[in-house]
Amino acid sequence: MGGQPDDDGSEEDEPIESNEDGCPGGWYRTEFAASVRRYYRPVSEGVYSPNLLLDRCEDRLVLDAVAYYELERARHRAWADRQIQQQRARR
């Protein structure tokens, strides 16, 4: 993941925050991530099911966060499927 970007665009070797208590910055970022969870659309048999809260939402930040989450979820699912296929091919 790298360090925090400096003002000149380069990255520091060490994060600004200590990670003794877990993910640096996680304690203040968690509330937002948890608040967006109610907008997630469930996936059933590879198809997104509608979520009325998301359909009615006009907040660009929430819409972008949900779109990013769905993209990452799809990427992870594709990766997991490839891992399963590779394991089956080895047998």
C-alpha cells in the first residue's frame, strides 16, 4: 500500500499514524464505511438486487462509495473464482 503521499507526490516509508491499535486512521474512517453499508445492493446468482435506499439516494459521495465497493467486490469474486478453478485444474 505504501506510505502517505508527501506534498510533492512522493511517498514516505513510514505511515504518519502509528498502527499499534490496528489500521492507521481506521478509528475515524469506520463510521463512514459503516454508514454506507445500508446502501449496498445484495447479489443473488450473479445479479444485483435493487436497494430502494440506493435508488433514491442523490448523495454523490454515497453513490461513488457504493460503486467502488461493488467494483472491488466483483474483482474479489473474480479472483476467488480463478483460485478455485486453478485448484480444480491441479487435481
